[in-house]
Amino acid sequence: MKTGIVSYGAYIPRTRIEPAEIGRVWGIDGEAMGKGLMVHRKSVPMPDEDTITISVQAARDMMQRTQADPEEIGAIFVGSESHPYAVKPTSTIVAEAIEAAPHLTAADYEFACKAGTAAIQTSMGLVGSGMMRYSVAIGADTSQGAPGDALEYTAAAGGAALLIGTEKERLIAVINHTYSFTTDTPDFWRREGQMYPSHGGRFTGEPAYFKHVVTAGKTLMEMADTKPEDYHHVILHQPNGKFPNRAGKQMGFTSEQLKYGLLTPEIGNTYSGAVMLGLASVLDIAKPGDRILMVAFGSGAGSDAFDLTVTDEIEKIPREKGTTVREMIDNYTLIDYATYAKYRGKIKMRE
């Protein structure tokens, strides 16, 4: 049975900081760093924002756009590498917040930046098998970057939620195919108890990001018997603005195809939220018949790829009832590094 997207929602914190301001503190040309990474500014969660609040807001936005009964949601999965609790699920809080509890299953996922897309695949299996009518897949993060590290210029916050159902529902987009490519490539990691992650520098590009994203994307097109020109929109994982552009070219895509799904230059790398926010941005403007290719990447390492077709239902869903991704991108407040450091807990009080 065909599965797909019934509704969607998103959330991006309003607060932002620019690379030039980060570089000013560390005596580095932050503006040049931002240009090299193709990141103009990044989103910063305020003190009362975390993966839970981002997930709740995205899920509420999703429910505003559908008439689906929350009590018919059989599962909620939240993918993130910044869950607020080491032992206490994010997903149960989201379930209560959208009044889906208690007759459902819930779990938190973690696979670096592709935990949200792993949740999509799980949801597809559950609704496609007939075990439940709806499942919710969320990708959200408040990503970390050590002070002065290159990650600090890109690590951002945001997330998106998808309501997954079958062809029996009013699908706004059908998931035609999905494919995953996974290896043990330790390009990025954070051990238990460590506040900030470590990374392999240039090693994170090759053989990690490009090998997985390009292989997954090309293999999916072989499965779907499609060519690059068959797609109206392409969304690739975006740790910066440079990598997805390069990977897109390697697969034969144009910058115009990447245009609406490439958000990192304006909000930074939202990790598990990255491709799902890109998809939400595309769905905000998508038309019936549009073909979408989406490829996520998670360090460690793996890629999940999806081939989707937008249906006529996209014109019927009340997209105006939720806040568009573009509206959230354009509505921002800049802060200085001192405020950023306070918000992100980079300054510790003596005990």
C-alpha cells in the first residue's frame, strides 16, 4: 500500500547570530568563514527553547493543517541528537501536547542528522502494514559546536514534523521509493557526558558526506528509473551551503532544483531538522505533479533517500493555517556573542 505525507509543520527559532560576530570574538575573519561555508547567519534557540519545544511547535503546526483526529495517531517518533533528557523521551511530551496520548507508541531516535528520516521510514512501515492509521515523524535539533570550533559557525536549531498515512488518506505527497546506504564511517561523534562533538575535519566530506549522499541519491534514481531532470525540487542534507551544491552537481542537478530546499545559508545547519525543514519549505510552494528527491545524511554514517510526488491534495490543504518556512526565515532578531553564549550555556557558573 502506498504511503505518504498527510500534513506537515515546522519551527525555526527567531534569534540569529552572524559568522562575523562569532569570528570577532575569536580573532578570526568570520565574514570570510561564513562566505566559505555559504552561511550568512544561523538560528539560535532562546533559553526556553529546546528540542522538545521545537518538536511540539512543529507538531502543532502540522495538526493545524489537517482534520486528522490526533487520537488516531498510533505512533510518534522524534529524531534528534540533542534530546534534553538522557533518560526521558521527548516523544511522550509531544504526544501529550498534541493530545494524541495515551493510545499510541512513542520513541526517540538518534542517528546524527538523519534520525528524523529514519523516523519517516519506520512510520511508512507501520501505516503501510495497516497497524495504525497515522504516524508522526519529527526531526529536530538544537545542535552544539564547541567555542571557537568550525562547527560554531553553522550549528543551529529548528525542526519539522510530518504526519504519515496511506493512500486511503488525503496524501499531499506520495512516497514512491525510499532507499538507505549505511557504513561504519566515524566522521563525527560525541561520547557520553561530553558537551560538544568532535569531528574529522575534511574527513567529514570524503569519504563521509559525499560518498553516502551521492550513492544514495543515484541508487534511488536507478530504482525509480528517473533522471535528474525529472525532479522539480531536490533537498540534500546541508551541513553548510557548499556541500549540497557540490553533491547536487555530482548527481546532475541544477541550483534552481536546489533553490527552495536549501536553507542552511540563512539559518545554519539544523542537523536532524535540516532536510525535513527543506521539505517543509518545498511543500509550502509545491504544485500538483511536482517530483521531489530528498537525501538525508547522518554521521556515523548513513543516508536515507526518498522519491516523492506531490498530489492534487496540496491545493486543498490549508497551508495558510501554519506559518511558512519562509516567514520564519525572514522574521529574525540578531544577537551578539555574549547573548549567544548565555543562551547556549557556554558560560558555566562555579558551583
